[in-house]
Amino acid sequence: MQQDHTTKSKKGFGTAAVYLTSISSVLGAILFLRFGYATGNLGFWGAIIIVLLGHMITFPTALALSELATNTRVEGGGEYFIISRSFGLKIGSTIGITLFLSQTISIAFYLIAFAESFHFLFDWCQNRFGLDLPRQVISLPTIIILAIIILKQGADSGMKLLYVVTIILFLSLLMFFLGKPIEHPENQAYIAGNNFGFFRKEQFFVIFAICFPAFTGMTAGVGLSGDLRNPGKAIPLGTLLGTLTGLVVYSFVIWKLAISASQEELTNDQMVMANIALFGEVIVPLGLAASTLSSALGAMMVAPRTLQAIAGDKMFPFKRLNSLFSRGKGITNEPQNASLIVYVIAFVFILLGDVNSVAGIISMFFLITYGTLCLSSFLNHFGSPPSYRPRFKSKWFLSLAGFLLSVWVMFMISPIYTFIAYIVIILTYLFIERCNKDSKGLVNIFKGALFQLNRQLQVYMQKHQSSMDTEEWRPAIICVSLHSFEREKILELMKWISHQHGFGTYFHLIEGYYSKQTYKESKAMLEQLINNTKDRGSTLYIDTMISPSYTSAIAQVIQTPSISGMENNMVVFEYDKRHPEELNKILENVNLVRAGNFDVGILAISEHFFRPTNGIHVWIREHDENNTNFMILLGYIIMSHPDWKKSYIKIFLASIKKDFMKIKEDLEKRIAAGRLPITLANIEFVMIDENQSFSDVVEERSSQAGLTIIGFREELIKHEPVTFFTDFKAIGDIFFVNTSTPKEIT
């Protein structure tokens, strides 16, 4: 028992492993080879701004990582695991694959830079034998040796090497700070310390792109998440300490460079630190070797674990690939197969010689990863899901700033690389989406944030409802129907009205009492209705309702607030013209609806298909003063739907009086002012003879109309209403409407 306990307690790394992996990557090749160049070109303050801007991205990312890592149990895969458990496997694996490639190519980058520490050897061979040796004579054997050690001994061996090289790294930095400024008494042009009074802003983002890979090392330790005893403690502490240490060291290195060498030396000599440090000719190349080797070691341990985690989630399209890359060795589940493929890819890039050409795209993928982590933290803050309870808490505005800065810096560095990076991301996502249709995708990313946004908007709109009531009218319609599966026309009409300018809610009524059986039935019908309308591009909100009667259902829905945040303002009824008896049930409930000052619409459905190309006919009579603008508005709202894009509106002014010219003149003025986008040719004045009925006139001109809109007065309901609604037998679908208050066409 004691032995088991001991074994368990020793299993896994602690905070020191995360910190050392991070700091050894942060204080890497860029620090030794490029910070002098940055200081020489931009001056002290320009180089400091690069460091600050870089940390304005990496520090919020470190906070976001720390927060996300303490919200859930973190397993192998580091950043990939955190993103995939926050955004879903599809997004996580998309970012994870690009992150894996960046980490893998970074190994080649670090080992090519490692070869630069042997410049004395290359110079000696050149001077003594005239041999211009390629850098691969150092970098290729190095990756082979490191790969053999890690593959045979596991991550423990890599971590032991990391301790050694980190000590050498800090020793070389100490010697650098103890060094003296470079003196050139014979040449006054080389004046050390003259690097504070200039800043070439036109080169800023070019040099920022060169230096940014240095800042990406702060998340290197997160990749060890599967090998940590307590990731929730080690990741936040190790990552934040590594980030802050890097910020301090970078600032002091820039200051030391600025006061110790001339602008020309900083710009032209990439090994200028060796001329400043005590015993610089030995200690700085040693420090460069240590920093690049430690960075390469960190990437060599992290990249395989990212690949192993992606394969463990079965996100590759081939089962054998998932099985091969996810397979581990021993108690610690060492990713030997994944390591092998990582080292082969890195070997190929080293063989190619120079990875500077891909350094920009690598930075893009790192920036995408950091931006995604910050966005994940922000959305969790904003969405406030109950499951989001991190022990370490960042601030939402820091996460949002980190995300926005990441995107902005990407475009400032290189719009071309940014587009390439996003194209690769999109194509990768589409491929994964096709292969893993059941996993969470883009739909789930913003669900919590949208919920919170909708909640806040609804509360805001309710509080400001009085001011909204005086603004331009837009429809918020509701409809209750028993015939959803037999009559599609009412769904079509609701879809048209709610398409662009308003909001529609459609209820399928199940007559009966609420019970387990009726509830189950309602859910099945709702799913079927949603599936039926899914491919039609409908923005109509559909639901089911269980109620003992049609009247009780109407009473219930007109008192229910709309999910849009607007107050419902119109109720639409429907009946089949072949079953005029259905009108009785509708007319019984019109007064109920009018009691709440709702506008009313009654769709009389014919047996013919809708014919949008035949136009919308709007019929206006002399006693339709209140309904006139309402009918015209409804016509144009319906016309905004793509189904009616080749259609038109025709307005008929019907009267038995000759003095009905006032409405026509008003319409003509609005057309002239551009407020009604129709021509005078589409307005027709119709005189009704004494021996003609209104229905006869309508049937004569609108028998082939796609939809006919006719107004009715509230008083009509009290005096033989059925006769009026059933008179129009020879035409197609009719939409009878009545407004509670006159509408303005602005």
C-alpha cells in the first residue's frame, strides 16, 4: 500500500515544469538574435513598445488560459484540450491542428537558430579550409539525438535536460547584464548608448512580426497538461510567472542593449550580445545554444501531446490514424507514435534549410490560438453559463482586448498571411465538419452569449416600450392553428410577413388537457414542423400549444410576451374557403382579440396555389381611412420576401362616389415624394355601379391575383359578417385585415 501511494504521489510534473518550459521558450532564439536588431532600428522606446504590445496579447491569453484551466479537469493536449472543451471538438480540433503544425515547425525554427550558436565553428572552417558548411550539419544531428533521448527515456529525460539548459540560459543572461558597453575610441561614429531618440514607425510591424515568436513561448508549458499532477494549480501559476518573468527580462535586455552598443552594431551584428557580456565569446553562444535547445525541447514535448489529444478525440477521418496517434506507452501514456511523426516533420523542415519564410504564417496560427482562447474566456464571462465556475478569475474586458488585439495585429503584420491563415482554418473546419457531423460546431459557440444578449435586449425593450410605440410600425404577429399539417399557406403568409421587417410566432394547437401524453405529442409535432420549414429559409418562430379550446388558446397567446422583445400587435386567423363554417369560430374570437387593441388579419385560403408573379392587389374603399396605410404597408412587407421579388403591387380605389379623389391625390403625392415605390399606372380608380356589389368588382379584376388584401371595419363583425367574407368566391387567396389604430407611412 505504501509503495502504491508513493508511486501515485510522484506521478506527474508540478508548477516548476510549466514555468521552466514556458520561460525557456520565452527567453529563446529571438531574444539573443533579434532584440539587438529591433533596438537598433526602433530605438529603446520602439523596442519597449513591441514588448508591451506583445504582452498586451499574451498576458490576457495567460489569464484566459489560467481561468479556463481552473474551470474544468484538464487532461492531455494543453491549449487544444482547453479550446475543444470550451468551443466543442470541431472548433478545438481545427485550432488544434494548426497549433500542432506551428509547434512542430517551431522545433525546426529553434534548431536552425541553435546552429547559429556555433558560428565560431563555421567561421573557423571557412577561414581554415575554405568550407562554407550548411547549418544542417549541426541542426540535423541535434534533432536526431534529442528525438532518440525523448523516445527512449520519455518526457522525464526532456525535463531533466530542460533544467540544465535553463540554468545555462540564466547564467548567460547574468553575464550579459554584468558586461560593459562596447568601446570604440578610434571611431567616434560608433557611440554606445545613443539609442533613445529615434523611432522608425514605418518598420514597426515588420520588426514586430520578427520578434513576436518570442512571446508565443509563454503557453509552451500548457502542453504538458496531461503530465501534471495538478493542472488547475500548475498551469495558472507556471504560465503567469513565465509571462511576467519574460516581460521583466525583455525590458532589461533592451535597456542593456540600448546603453551598451551603437545603432550600427545593434542593427548589423546579430551576435552583438556576445560583445557586451562578460566572457561573451563563450557565454553568449552557450546561452543561445541553451535557449534554442530548451525551446526546441519544450516544443518537442508539447507538439506530440497536442496531436495525441486530437487523435484521442477521434477527430481525424481515419480510424487507424486516430488509433495510431492516440496510442501511448507506459503509465504516463508517452505519445511515442505522435512524437515520431512530429520529429519527422521537423526533420524535413530543417532539411529545407530556412523556415523564416514560414515564420509569419506560424505567428498567425499562434495569434489565432491566443485570440480564440481570449474569445472563449470573454464568451464564458458574457454568457455566464452555470457550469462556468473557475477558481481563477480574469476580467472580461481583458479577454476581449486580447482577442481584438490579436486580430488587429494579424492584419497589421501581414494581411496576406492573415487571409492565408484564415483560409487554412476555414478549410480545415469544413473538412472536420464533414467527417464529424455529430460533434458540437459553430452553432454552439455563441449560444450562451446570444442568450445573455437576448435577455438584456428584451429587458431593455420592455423598459423603453412606451417610446417604441411612437416609432414606425412593424409587425409582431401571432397565429394559432389546428391545421398546420394540412394548410401550408398560413405558414407561408406568416413567413413572408416576418421575413425582414417584423417577427412572427406560429402556434400549432393541440386541443385537450395538459398531460404527459399531450406533452409528448406536442414535442413530436414541434420537431416535425421545424423539420418541414427548415429548408425554406423561414425566420418564423414555431411552437406548439396544448389548450382545451380554440378560444382559451387565443386568450393565452395574446397575453404571452413575444420572444422578440416586441409586444405582439397583430393576430392572424385562417380558414378554408371550402369550409365557411370555420368562420364562426374565428369571428367569435375577433372581439376578444380587439379588446387588446390588436390588429387583425383573416386569411381566406383557396384551393389554388399562390401565384406571386401575378402581384398583390390592394383594395381600398372610401370607409377604409384607418386601414389604407395598413394594407399598403402589409403589401410592401410581404413583397420584401424573395418569393415575391418578381412581383408588384397594384392598388384599386373602389367607390360609388365621384368625390373619392382625396385618397388618390394623397397617394399620388406620396409617389411623387418617393415614399411609395410604385407608379401611377399601378393605381386604378374603380367606380362601382349601383347594380354592382363590391365583391363583383373585386372578382372581375383580381381573379388571377397572387394575393388580394381587403380591409374590413370593426362594425362589420356585428352585422352579418359571414356574408361579407364568403362573397368573394371567384378569386384566390384573400387576406382580410383590420387595424386597431391608423398607421403612418413615413
